[in-house]
Amino acid sequence: MPMSSVLRLLRMVCLAAGAVFMSVQLVNAAEALPPELEKLKVSLEKYKDPVVAVRDGYFSTLGCVTFAAGTMGVHFLNPALIGPEPDPMKPTLLVYEPVGDRLQLVAVEWLIPLATGVKPNPELFGHPFDGPMEGHEPLLPAALHHYDLHAWIFKPNPLGLFHPVNPDVKCPEGPYTFLEAPPKMVPHPAAHQ
């Protein structure tokens, strides 16, 4: 086959692959939530008011977390929900986006510290957790090695429902916005035994 034909074929394959990739990304951002996540979303609607979240034991970590690739937002942590087994209906954290003078609920997160005795590679909704990793300094100490899983159930994420950051979420400029580097991955102690 002549070189020009090979190049044309290669270009067509690349264009087709790009079109497939783009359609997958758009579907991830706009598709309906799976039934179990829709049920979770309905059960958490009351937390659109962050004061209700605080009354129910979720406490703000104060800062708005952003990365070069996207933003997480302001995390509200419920320490009573920390354990080695994630409860699909009780996320450990609620994630808010500051919009003007309000906080808008955009995502939930499950966080499982290694110190809980968690088994390697936890998963929820058929999706593996990210990690284990160091804590996200300055809001979580680096020594807090953990797994986590985000679910963007209140604001679509063009990177995917379970991606850790969302490029459509923004943090305001100011002293409580923290541009972080991705946390270092760490080994799970049980994986070495």
C-alpha cells in the first residue's frame, strides 16, 4: 500500500477515534444518573442548604480546593461517617461550589482512611475508589493516607461522573482558595503482606 494511502487511513482512524471519544465525554456529562445515584441525590436534596448539612454533622473544611485540571470545591466532612466500609447512601463529604454569596451543592465524596483497616481497592456503584493517596494539604494532613471517590450528582462533570475534579466548578479568588498539586499515591499496607 502506498504511503499516502496509509496516511489517509491513519487520519480516518484518528478522526473516528476522536469522534467516539468526544461523544463518550458528552454522554458522561449529560446522561441521566443510574437509579441508585438518583435515589441518593433525592435523599440529599435537603443539603442544598449548607446550614442543614452542618446541623446534621457535616462540618466545613473552609477552603475551596482547585487543581490545574479542575476544581473540587468546598468540602463538608461528617466524621461520624468515617469507617472501613462505605455506605452508598451516606457519603462522608458533601462538596459545594461558591457562587456569589451562596454555596451550591455539586458533588458527594466517600473518604476512607487507611487507618480504618479498609481492604485494598474499595468500590461503590461498580466504580473503584481513587488511591490510596496522601491527604490533600493544607486542608487534610499529608499523613492522612486514604481512598476517596467523588460522584458529581448535582452538577454534571464533562470529565465523568466519578472523576475527582470538575472543570465546570470554580473557586473564587481569595485567601481560602487553595491551588493544590495532585496528591501522591501511596501503597496500601495490606497489599505488601
